[in-house]
Amino acid sequence: MTDFDIDRLFDDSDYPGLKVAALIGSASDYQRIIEEYLPLIRDQMTLRFRARIKRDYPNVSREFLRDDIEGHVWTVNGLLAGLLGGSVLVALWGAFEQSIAALCAYAQKIEGVPLAFEDLREQDLGKKLHQYLRVLTRQDFRLPHAVSDMQMLRNLY
């Protein structure tokens, strides 16, 4: 769960806490929905596949349909989960990216730093955030290497 300063929310109209909480919460809801409905989607696809096979090939042996069955199993258990899982990753990454941008814009305003987060040309969000935090706070932050790894994985989708 994302925490935010409730007092600051009412006192400072630029505070992005609620926006960040909503972004992360929405992406989390999307993930939950996909996880909840994926088994139902698989079951429905299998039910329709079997009905189509019975309708289109009523007297054909299972051996003759082996390639079709293998293709269906691969689609339902591999491709579908991969595509929907990838969409969840993209949604989570998008929420993370938008949250970072909102928080950095707020920090820029509060600290009075002329450099905006978007001004940095670095494509790797983890490195870009590291650079910006170093400029903003004059301290060296070490972000988890996993941020860059997740961006690389997101870029595959």
C-alpha cells in the first residue's frame, strides 16, 4: 500500500500523494483482476475449443488432431499467460514511471531546483532517477539494480 501525508494533501494542492496512491492502486487492481480471471479465460477457451472440434471434426481421431490440441494447450497455458502477464508488467511500470515523474516534479517545486526530471536524457529510469536525486539532494542514492532490470523486461512487451 502506498502511504501519503494526509495533512499535506489538504494543505498543499500540488502534493502528488493521492495521485501516486491512485496510480499504484489502479495498477494493483488490474493485476488482481488478471490473476482472478485468467483461469476463467483459460476454461472458456478450452470449452470453446472442444465444442469447435466436436462441431467441425465429429469423426476425426484425437491423434489426427494432435497438432491442434498441442497448439491450443500452448496458447492457453503459455501465450495467454505471457501476454496478459506482460500487460500487467506494462501497467505496473507505467504507474511507477508516472509516480516517479509526479514526485520529482513536486520535489523540484519544493526545493526550487531549475532542472526538471524530464530534462535529463537518460533512457534508463533507474539511472535517470539516481541522477536527478543526486542533483536534487546533493547526496548519492543507490537504487536497486532491479529497477533497470524491470525496465528491460518491460521493454520486451
